[in-house]
Amino acid sequence: MTKKTFIETLKVGLAKMNISDFDDIIRDYETHFANELAKGKSEEEIASEIGDINQILADFAPEAIPQKESSGRGALFTGLVISDFFVFLFFVIAYILILVPIALFASGCALGIYYSFGINIISVFPIMPYWIGLLFGLDFFFLGLIGLSSIYYYARFLSWMTRKYRFWHQSVLKKTEKQFIGLEKSSRIMNKIIVYSSFGFLIFAVFGYIIAAISAGSLEFWHVWDWFV
Amino acid sequence: MNIQFKKGVLDLLVLCMLNTEDRYGYDISETISRSISISAGTIYPILRKLKEEGFVTTYLSEDSNGPARKYYRITNKGKNELVQTKQEWKDFVTIVAVIMEENEND
């Protein structure tokens, strides 16, 4: 193929694809030929080195070239802002809710200390014999542990949701591929803590009730100890 | 070298070269094909694509001998893209290396 045939074929092909400024493209190939000819190569040689002309035309096809940012992007942006607003509110609430397991942990520990050590100074809390208080105190410690592991699980869930939203946000904005954000494996220690503390909580609750009922001589021992007077 | 490897990285290489200085198409094509075997026409569609995306602009410059040359210059948008793509490429290479190493040890 001579230089002339090559350039002509390219022109016709580009014009067919409705590329109006094909001169701009042609110029690069003209320069290419000029430089290679100066090296002493033949036109045929140069044309064959450039590569398959159909492949070149395919590379210039509009669908091979991403179009300039369209008006659709404005709508996308507005949509993102609106979704960000609601998602932000959702996240605020979701983050505040972590106070629930924290409160469970704190109150479990506090009541555990209160009853295990037989402090009995705050009149609002029911008074009970020390040994039964110890049983219930330990029960509260287990409740605290359940609270502690709940903090861990909930925080993990929050961080996962946050990452997932952030990546979704990025992929929409940059039109990149969606990325799979998995939830990483939870810590084995935490898994053990939640299982054992749940068992401990149940066992001590039942055990505490039985002992209290025997000691008070009534299944409704709270009446015997005048809790709700 | 695997053609798919090359295709993914040519945009990055072109932007890298233009970040140092303005160059004309033939110059870019020549420089790259000295180290990576590509057919001579490969670079021009890429330059066109980068221009369409607003990462480079062109201007004509009279040369002492021969016709006016079309020079390519990187835009600010192109510079941002370069920073980002460079990092993506580095991360990508690191991940590939890690996975390959893990499997070699088995």
C-alpha cells in the first residue's frame, strides 16, 4: 500500500464514522510517513509497519472513545447529593445507636460491681441477701460482656456499611467497576465471648432465681423481700 | 509481550512522557516502540482518545524542515489523571506481585 492509498483509505473510513475533523488525525500519519521516509524506508514498508488499517479505523470509532461528559452527569450529581443527604442522616442515627450496646456494657458492669460487693447503698435498687446478690451480680457481669461483644459486632457492621457506601459512591462518580466489599471474619475471641457470656447469663439467671426462691421460701421471692413497696 | 498488557498501560505511558515535555505524535510513537514492541500506528488513536477526554491539547508548530508538526501538551485534567492512574498502576502491580508470590511458595 502506498502512502496515498493509505491516507485515502483512512480519510474515507473516518468520514464514514462521521468524524468531521479527520484532517487532525491524518496530520499525525502524514508526519509519521515523512519521518519514516527520511529514514530511507519505502512507503509500502511504512504502511505495513503502521498496522492493519481496519484495526486503526476501529480504534478511532466513536464507541472506542469515551464521549465527553454529557448533561447526564449533572443529573447523576444531583442524585448523588440527594442520596448522600439521606444516607448521611441514616448514618448519624446508625452511629448514635452504638450507645445502646455501650449502655448495656456499662450498666452490666456497674450492677455487677454493686451486687457482687454487696454495696447496698442506693435505695432504688432492690435489697437482697448477699449470696444471692453475688449470683445476680455475676449474672450482670455476663450481661456486661454481652454488651461488650455487641459493641464490637455493631462497630464492625458500621465500618462495613460505611466502606460499602463510600465505594459505591466512588464507583458511581468515576464510573469504575463495582468492587465487592466483604465483611471480614470476626475475631474468634469475640465469638467465644458472646457465646460463653450468653450461656453464663442464662445459667446464672436461672440459678439465681432458684436460690432466691428457696431462700425466700416463695416462687415470687420479690414479695417476700418487699421490693415493690 | 501480551497485547492486553500493553493496551492497558499505553495511556499511562503517553501521559507520563507528555508530563515532562510537549511532544509530537511521531516522537511519542518512536520512543515507546523502542522499548515496547507495538505496531507503528497504535499510538495515534490513543492520542486522539486522550484529546477527546480532555487530558491533552494540541498545537501546531512550524518545523525548520518539513510541514508543521502537531504537538501534544498535557492539561491540568491530564495531570490529575496521571497522578491517579500512576497510583492505580502501582497498587495493581503490588497486588499482582503479592498473589504471584503467595502461589509460588505453595
